[in-house]
Amino acid sequence: MTASGGAPPGPDLLSAMRAEIDGCAVGRDNPTHRRLVTGELTAGELGVWARQQWLWHQAFPGILEILAARCPVPEFKTSLTRRAALEAGAIPAEGPGRCAEWAAVALALGIDGDELAAAVPTPETETMIAVQREVAARPFPVGWVGIMVGVDGETQSHNGARRRALRDRYGVPEAALAYVRVPAADPVEAIVGEIHPHVDGSLAGMREAVRLVLRARWQYFNGIGRAAC
């Protein structure tokens, strides 16, 4: 990695990252995700999702801090540290934080704060968090791409469908949907555009990191269906 940038791998990196997101059969064909966006999840499955997503958000600021500790570019380090604080709700002037935003969705699904606080992770949630921690600890920017594309790119690519389902199929009011942000532009392009001037590392390593995170996240969805049985 270089602060000034080596040979720009932007187009190759962008196409590779899009291929991992768009061509991920594990995600595209995931039965729990399909049933989520078509409004078919049971109350029990929605409750599992609410609890497990809460646990993930509790862990994510720490994942961002691991990533920041590996970052040699000051502006990226500052951005990651700030985002960790925002996620945790540690900058009140900037909003309540992602955990609090998700708690509003959970409450609309019938899961209150006490139930969230008592949540126990499924094996799939534990694995997802562990994989993300491991990827975040890899050499930067491999870890950065793995987390930002594997988490933000995947999430934002599906948020339009998830937001419509929460509102129209499960009755979550608009006031409780600040959590489900839908990007105006291609989230993968935005992520790659930010990082590629600093990249001179292994494209294969970045693809593998993204694939690991994506697979762990889709297995997490499988766990939601199993845990509700």
C-alpha cells in the first residue's frame, strides 16, 4: 500500500468486487433472504433476526477499531475511528448510533430492549463476527476492502428490497426505518473509488477476503431460519 498510490487498479478492482457481490450464489439463492424480502418470515424468525442483528451491531465498532489499528493512512484511520464511535452512538450530536436505530426496527417487530439485551448469538452469528474480526486484522487495504465491500457493499446492495419488505410486508413505520439506508449510487463503486489510489496490493487477496466475509454473512441468514425452528 502507498499513501500516494501506485499503478491504479481501479477498473479491475471494481469489476472483481462487483463480481463477488452480484455473482454470490450463496447470497442470491439464500432461502431466508428470499423469504425476508417477500414478507414470508414468521414472527419467530423476525425475532431471531432482530436479536442476532443487534448482537452484530454490538460487535461491529470493535471490528472497525481493529481495522483502524492496521491503517497507515491518517485520513482513513480517522474516518474508521470516527465511524466506530458513530456506530456505537458515542457522538450524540451525530445521531443515536446504529444499535439504537436497529432497536427501533426491532421494537416495531415486537422485540423490546430487554429482549435484545438478553440475546445469545447463534453459531452462525459467532462465526460471522469472528470472520470479520480476522479479516479486519489482515494487512491494509486487504482488510479494508474485505470489511467495507463484504459488509457495506453487500448490505447497501440489498437495502432497497429489505426496506420495502420491512415497511410494506412487516408493518415497520417510516419513523423506525432510519436504520435501513438506501444509497443513491453504486455502493461498491463508492468503496473502491475511495481506496484504489492507495492500493498496490494483491487483488487475489482482496477477493478472498470479501468472499470470506460474504459467505459468513449469508450463513448468518441461514442461522436465523434454523434458530427459529
